[in-house]
Amino acid sequence: MFHYVLSVHVGLVYILFNAFYAPWLTGLTVLPGRCRRKVMWFVVLGLLLIVMKWLDFGPVGGWAWWWVLSPFVGAVLWWAWADWSGYTKRREIDKIDERKKERRRKNMAALGMEERRRR
């Protein structure tokens, strides 16, 4: 019994860690600047509902399990759509282009050749 409870807790910690620090799903940013990560809101909502169901907290305690697990279905559908439509690839390319522009700007500043503004 102890091993089962321990494995459930380790699994929940792993899922929560990945939910908050997986950088490849869009959402609101958690940290500013370069350390930004995206939050997987479907997974966070699903985990919250599972904990509420497990603790029999509030109205969620009386819900059917398929309602509680439905945010995970939403996450899978989102990932499938994002891969199918090319959304994730476009976001990746945009990040690479932004890094190139920033690197070029830094190199030009280091050489003393600031970008000239158009008049």
C-alpha cells in the first residue's frame, strides 16, 4: 500500500512539474524575460479536478470520473491540432528568427555599428 501511495505522489509531482515547465504548449507566461515557460492549462485544470475528486472536495467530489478527466482529452486534442496544423513548428521558427535578430543586434552594438533609423 505504501509503495502505491508513494508512486501516486511521485507521479503527481512529475506531472505538475511538466505542466508548469513544458515550453512547447502555448498559454500564459509564468516568468518574465528569458526564463519564460508556458503553462499547460488543460493539464493543470485536470490535475486540480483529480485532486478535488480524490479529496471529495466541493461539487467535484460528486462528479463522474469522465467529467473530471475531460481536460486531459482537451489537452490531447490541442496537441493533435497543434501538430497537425503546423502551429508548433511555426512557433519554433519564430523563436529561432527572434534569436537571430537579437544576436545580430548585439553583434552590431559590440562593433559600434548601431542600426540606423530610416528618416
